[in-house]
Amino acid sequence: MSFEAKNGMSENLPDKKVSAREVFKIDIDMEVPAFSEPNEYVPDYDPDYLFDKDTTIALLAGYAYNRRVIVQGYHGTG
């Protein structure tokens, strides 16, 4: 699915839902929007990466329920 953005360019929208438990290996029963196909903004899969549980849940809840999420940290951390 795609839509016409304000700037006239087409933007893709998530086209499926995935289990947060399976994808992020965190203990939560939540399905979140996802894309069927990766793009240039998606990094390669790293099986050794561990997601921070609280941060990941906050971000996924924002995506799942179309809510804003504030992300903050020390200067230079990303």
C-alpha cells in the first residue's frame, strides 16, 4: 500500500503485522506494523543484537497505536 505524500512523492506504508515477541525477542504479546520487503534504510539482520526491552516496547507501542513517542539520550548517542 502507498499514498501520495504532500511533496508529491509516493510513500510506502506497512503492509503486514508481525509478533513483537518473535521479531524482537521480548516478553510481550503485541503485533506491530511491518513491511514485507526491506529497503535501503533497513540494516542487515544481526542475530546477536539485543533490544533494550523498555525502549523497544515504548517505540513499538507508538507504532502499533499511532502515537508519538519521545526518544532522548545523552548527546552524541544517536
